[in-house]
Amino acid sequence: SSGINAEYGQISEVDDDLVCYTKIPDSFKKLESDRAKLVFAVSALNVFVQNNFTGPMLSADLLKSIENEDSGATKRLSNINNKMNPLVRCMKLYELCNDYFSSQDYSLMTNQLFKLRCIFIEQMLMEDISPDLFERSEKLISVIEDHSEFVSLSKEVKCKILVEFGFVYLYFQHISKSRRYIEMAKNIIGFNFKLTGALGKRTKYQEKALPQLRVETIIEENITDDTPLENEPQGIDLNDDTLFEKISFKNKNIQN
């Protein structure tokens, strides 16, 4: 969501403030401005995703303070759907964000987009695909796509949202609809790719360069990404006794 955050004023920049609270509902009620509540809700969702999907886990003391309030939230959501993964933690954070965006004015595209993310995360917490969640997701995607704010977004942000739509459909196993949004995103920035081959060595003991499969990409638009380098996905070394970390191509002008 970095592109969205850039477009709407870095709305998730106060995660550190969120985790200082031990009584989450009380702290939320004390916030006066709508913007502060928006930031708090998005931060709650970010911390929930971090603790259940991406890591790193929150500290033990902080987890304990949050999970003291979890039992009620977990019970309420379990009553809605009893197939939720029992290992999910910090459900109060998710419930707070979900309740906030469910109660907001849907004339704002930001609210619609984060409500879609809440629904999608709820689906990821469940063991089976939910037809109801898919129907709600598809309806929101249609509304966002037709929104006047969506039309005026920059190419970078619009492309990221379309890719997000494509991933939602892919997760719900609607492949043709997923492909449609990925193609739309590709067309916006003139992105294309093809599978090709080049001579290179994959192993440290390989003496003769052999054909190696590679993906060649083309981007027509000059797209800039404002994501800080420290937030970019980092490569992890294989430290393998046989394989190179990257294919060593014979043509040194070819980049991995």
C-alpha cells in the first residue's frame, strides 16, 4: 500500500504510536480527529498483518497486553464463521480496523480500498474460500474502479491497485478475472515480458556455459517508486556449496 499512502499523505506512519497502547478500544475512542482515527485503524491492520503473516512478531509483553482483549473479538468473529484458523493472534486489532471501515462513508475511495483489504485478510484467516466474502470483494472492486478518485490517480498508484485487484481474484481462484486486472496494470505502464534463454553457468563447478531460462522485461513508461530502500524485499543468500547465488551469464551485460 506504499503508493496509496503516498497519495493520501502517509496514513500509516504512526505504527509505533499504536503499539504503545494497552487498552486499544479506550485509546481509539479518545482520538478526536477523523484523520487520527484513520491512521490508528490502518496502523492496527498493519500490526495485525505483521504479527500473523509477515513478521517480525511483536514483543511478548506487547502481545500479552493486546491479547488480554482478544477473547471477545475472537468469539464474535468465530460466531460469524467457525472455520477461522485457531492460531490467529491479536484479533482485537483486526476487529477494530474492520469495524472502523465498515462504519465509514463509502464515498471516499480510501475507505472502500481498506474495507476491501479487511475482507481479503479475513478470507486469508479462514480455512476455506467464502462465497460471501468473494461477493463482497467483487462488489467493492467494481465500486472502486468506477470511483472518480480512481480515474484521477497517478499511473503508479493505479497500477498498484489493479495488481492488488488481480491478486484478490487469484486468491479466490477466479483466474480469468485476475488475468484481466494484471493485463490492465501492464498496459498502463507499458510493461511486457517474454521467456528467453542465454548461455550461463548455474553451478560453481560448471565448466561449460549452457542455455539458461531467463525472463526479459520491458517497461515503456518511466515509473518511479517512492518505497524506501530499507522497505524493499531483501534477497537471502543461498549459501549453497554447489549453486551460485545468481546465474553467471556469459554475456556480462545481462542482469539477473
